[in-house]
Amino acid sequence: MLEYVKLEVRRTLRDSGFVIFGIGMPVVMYLLFTNIGPSNPDSAAWRVTSMVGMAAYGALGAALGVGTGVASDKSLGWLRQLRVTPLPSSQVVLGRAISGSVTVLPGIVAVLLAGALINGVRIDAWQWAVLTLLLWVGALPFTLLGIGNGYRLTAQTTGVVNVACLMGLAIVGGLWFPVEAFPGWLRSVARYTPTNRFADLGWSTTQGNAPALGTVAVLGAWLLAFGTYAVISYRRSARTV
């Protein structure tokens, strides 16, 4: 399975589209959001808040992108080839999840480096380390969502659905704009979205606090839901691939 994981990671990192949109785009958006317009006394705090939000956005895009690769492999017959190898089906799914988690990390690190080196964000060394780790691990539910979409849908449909999930979850979850600016009803909805709770792992860390129990509980529930969806989608694909 290790060789399979290495293969999938190399395939992803060689994709110029992933490098540009999965890593470069969140950095560009972060720098635009935090450096356009007049400065104000809260600009330093906004640079930290936006840094976490855009790092989470980059992780979200990379995680969902795993599903597009799964759907493409399915259409090319790669999944059929994997089914006739000695590699058990459970390890195929696990390998995809692990390789997807690895490719999430560059987008997170790129935005955090932009925050530190360009925007002058200053937090303690332990906060940088914990922030990176929590955002990396916390992206797992979205990797499973992407994998589920890839197994269930065609390659073309997966791409459209993943973009819709990316934009919708990012906006409603408050990754681009503070949820405090939302209407009251939308603010309440945002608190229960996986993306808002995902980013809250980072926001809590930059404030020197441990993630709230409610944040962990909501993310755990979404992890279970998306994991179940991925398993069901994989079993369904076994009857069609």
C-alpha cells in the first residue's frame, strides 16, 4: 500500500493545475483580501484570521480534489485494474485517503508562509506547529467527501459537484468573510458547517486556546457522515466498475 500511496502523491504533485489552483490560488486570495483597501487598527487581527481561513480554504480544495482524481481513474479503468491486484479494497480506499491527506499539506503551508513572510503575522512557535497539524488532520472529512463524490459520480459531474461544494462550504463556513458579518440566521447555520468548525481549530490556536468541545463534536459528526458516504459510494462503484 505504501508504494500505491507514493504513486498517487507523485501523480498529484506533478499536476500543474493542482500547483496553480490548489496551492497558488489560496495564497493570492489571502494577499488580496488582506492588502487591498485602506489600513485600519484591526488589520493585524484580520491578517491572522484571514490566514487561517485561506489556509483552510486551500486544504478544502486539495481534499475535494482527491475525488476528481478518483473519478478520472474510474473512467480510465484504473480502478478496475486495482481490483484485480492483490491489494485489498480496504487498502485501496485507505491509500487514497492517506495520499489525499499528504497533498493537503502544501496548500496549508504555503498560506501560512505568506502570512509570516509577507504579511508579518507573528505568533508563538508552538502555535505555528499546532496550527499546521490541526488544519492538516482536520481536513480528513473533506477528503472523504471528495472520495465519495469520485466513486459515486462521473468524472465531469465530480468536477462540477466538487467546485460547488468548495465554493458553498467556503462562503457559508466563513472562510472568506467573518461570520459576524452574516445575517443572524445564516450565522447560526454557519456554526454547524464542517468548514466553520474546521477553521475554528486554527482560530482557537492563534488565540492561544484549545478547540472547543462543540467544535470537535461537530467535526466528528461530519467525519462520520462523510466517511459513511465514501464507503457506500465505493461499494456502489464495485458493482459498476
